[in-house]
Amino acid sequence: MDTGFIRVLLNPGRFFEARMQDEPSLKIPALIALAIGLITAVSVIPITNITMAMLPAEMQSLGLLITIFSAAVAFVGGLLGWIIYSFIFYIVSMIFKGQGDLKRTVEFTGYGLLPQVFGGIIGTYFSYQLLSGLNVPPMTSPEQIAEFSESLVTILATDPLAQIAGLVGILFTLWSANIWIFGMKYARNLSTRDAALTVGIPVGLYILYSIVTLAGWL
Amino acid sequence: MKPIYLAIVTLLCAVLAVAGPASAGPADITVTSSATDPPVLMKGDTGTLTVTIQNNGQNTVAISSARLYGSGVVPLSDSYASVGEIGAGNSKTFTFTVRADGGEGTFYPQFVLDFRDGAGSLRYPVPVQVEDTVLSASVIGKPDAFSEGRTADITIRVGNPRPNAASGVQVIPQGTGITVTPTGGFIGALAPDGSATVVFNLTPTTETDVAFQVIWRNGINTHTTDLVLPIAFGEDKRQADPVITNVEVTPIAGGYRIVGDVMNAGLESARSVLVTPGVPATPIDPFRVYVVGTLDPDDISSFEVTFRADAGTTEVPVVVEYRDDDGNRYAATTMVGVGSVAAAPLEERDGGIPLVGIIIVALIGLGIAGAIYYSWRRT
């Protein structure tokens, strides 16, 4: 269990301390990021289907292609999230004179994404629940499509399911942040305080943005 | 003067003194007045004819009988078979019951007095006027249109074009499918060329004819005149007319929200105004029904209703219910299109999702908080 997922989730300090004894390896973090990418790809399928239903009949034949393209973009987006978080942590930690290999930062950031897998599964479930009940009327004009899109955004912003999914996502992000603090502490050789600031500043901004979006203040 | 002449003169005076009363009878009796009650009869009316005579002479006059006869106006009562004597300067009144059997005009039935002892008789034609003109009735006030269950004021004017007064005048509305208050209007006496009005509150439930029966008496004779008022339902030009404008349809969780304005474009107030979504829409909380209250003419009020609609529904009716001043209920429906924004979730969530969601979020939050706490404790 020293390198097990349970230890990452419940005792990340000891886990990363132990990992520091080995050479950096991106294999398992990449698998975690791939899992998140897959979950993200699956979660966009219902919204893609709704978008397809809005399109004129002559464009319906492109449905499969558009679905695959959307899933691929979502999949890559999941992987990109891993890389972006890693670089942000690496750059911010430089403010606190962090020292350590970038590869180690990327590795530990990937481990920190593990809670996002559970959050992604729960969020996808809510997404299917919300979007499967939508009634898409036949639309013939661009104005109708635009009007429908606006109403769809309104629903996604106001539906309790969407808000619950958003809250759940924030909670799992907090869990990831907790793991990342321990990860940055060891990967960048930071004090606990500096590691908390390294993770807390970007993640805090992200969570703040999420809350503002959920509350409809934007 | 010779005695013989004196004797003759004395004898003549004695003879004159004995024979005087008999010879003064017919000449001294005169008809001083005559009258009918009612003053003017109608065809078929029964009335009384009164004749008064007076003895203008110095002696008593013996009368055997008094009679009335004629055509057009015929006596119904018996003659005075034995009248008796009427003293000097006295009057006597004879009353006969008569009936107008002829047409209109002035008739002259003969009043005949027969004197005793073959002294002849007195004939006097009594003028009796017969006129068939009836009281007139007209509607001088009514609404532009009648509506089912809506109370309307009906004003009836009754006029008397007859030369004599009518008594006991009243107006009784009659008909089926109506409710009238009061059930009758009493006017009483109506002088010649006079008029009076009666106001009725009439509430029709069906299209029908209402007869306003004018009942009056001419003497002891009762007469009627009917005034028929057709009750046909139509649109009241003054009635309230709620119009829905500025409608905006917004999808919400579990349904739709319609916000808009309702304006009274009529000339009368709309009371107890309610706005509700109609079938096939199903009202849902929080605005199953929106109570606007009273909308005076040209008043405007915003409203908001929330509802759920089945898949494929492209438009739903928005029903405005209101009442008039009499409490009659009306409804106006406006169709509102929802097809282009029909994106509402269809699943029934029974309003329990927020509670379940809160529980889920709380459990996940507790679990994550526990994991974070545990990770720091083990450090």
C-alpha cells in the first residue's frame, strides 16, 4: 500500500516521501490523466447529442464525426489539464525558490488528479441525468437555434443538478489540492506553507471562478 | 164689480189652486248634471252613469219611473220602477250601471223620467265617451348587449295618453330564463298625459323574450299592455378586455416560466383577475397561478406563471380569468409559443432533488474533509 492509490488519497505525505526515493515515472500519472480524459470525453456525449439534434437535417449525417471530434477534444482537454496544472505549480513554486525536477512536478501533479477521477464519474452521472431529460424541438432557422442555445445555457446554470455537480467538482478539486500540497512540498522541496501557497493560489482562483459561475454572478 | 164676476173670479182661483200641482210637473223638473265613472270608458268597460234632477217648481212633482236606454252604451242595471214624489226645490240622483258595447266615440243613451197621472215624460240624452287608447310602455334604458349571467338595468317608461287618469298602474316582467329584481314595479295613479319610470335589474341565463306587462285599471276595469324586449346575447362594447403583451418564455428546471404584462383594454374594470397556464400545460410551483386583482381600464400589471409541458408542445394557452362588477366570471385565452425554447427537462423530480443533492454534497464533503484531516494527522 506504500504506492497504492489509497495511500495517495489518505496519506499523500508518506506516499510522496516514499516516491522521492525512486526515479520519476509518468506512467501511472499518465494513466490517471487518461482516465480523466476518457471520463471527460464520455461526459460531453449528451451535450453533443443535443447539439446534433439542433442542427438541420442535411447536417445530421455528420453526427458521428462531430461526436467523435467532441470526445477527442474533451479527451485531450483532460490530458492538457494535467500538463497545465503541472506547469502552473512549477512556475508558482519558483516564486518560493522551489527546487526540483519538472518531471517530478508533473508526476506528483498527476497523482494529485486521482480524486478528479471520482469527481468526474459523479459529475458525468449528473450530466446524463440533467441532459437526458431535455426536449429538443425541431428548429429550422438560425434564430431558433440561437434562442434554444441561450435557454440551454440558462437551464445548465439554474438546474439544481448542474449546481450540485458543480459543488461536487469543487469538493474533489479541494481534495486534489490537498494532495498537490504534499506533492509540491516534496517535488519542489518547499516548506509546507510555501507548498500550500503554491497550490492554494491557482486552485483558489479556480474555485473562486467556479463558485462565481455557479452562483450566476457572471 | 158685479157680484157675479167676483164669484166667477173666486171660483177660477179655487180651481187653479186645486189643479195647480198637476200642471206644473214636467216643466219644473230639469236634469242638473250627469257623469260617468270612469269619465271615459273603453270598449267592454263597465261603469256607472249618474243623472241628477232637480224640481225647480213650487210644488211637489210625482214621478212614476226613471229609465235609461240606448245603443253603444247599454244599461246593465234595472230601471227605477217607482220613484215617488220630489218636493219643490229638491234634487234626486239616479245611478245606472252601463257597459260600453259599441265602438269608440261619444254615445248618448236616453235618460227617461215618466211622470204620474199621464203628465208625460222627460227625455234627456246623456253623453258618454268611449275611447280605446291604452297606456303606452317603452324601454328607455338598456345595455348595448346582454351577456349570460350578467345583470343589466332595464328602464321602462309608462305613459298615459288617455283623456282620463289610470289607476293602479304596475309593471310586471314575465319570461323564462331570467331573474328580475324587483319582481314588479308599482306606479299607482297616472294622470292624463303623465308618465312614470320603473327600473328593473334583469339577469338572463338564456337568450329569450321578456314581456313587461303593464297592468292598470280604468274605473273598475282592469287592462293590460305588453312590451316585449328580446334578450339576445352579444359582446358588450364596454366590458373589460384583458390583453396579454410583452410575453417572455424562459425554460426553468422542470418546466417553463412565462412573464409578461396583462392590460385592460376595455372600458370597465376587470376584478379578481387571475392568470394561469391552461391545458395542455400543467401549472407547477412557485407560480401556479398569478393573482393580479383589479385592473381598471387602461391599467397594466405584470404577471408570472410557471408550468410543465409535454414533449412536442409548441404553444400553451395563458388564461386570464376575471369578474365584472356583478361577479360574473369571464375568461380570455392567449396562446403563447414555447416551441423554440422547449428545452425543459421532462422528468418529474417531485421537488426532492435539492434535498437529495444537499445530502450527497454533504456526504462527499464529509468524506473529503475526513480524508484531508486524516492526511494531515498522519504527516
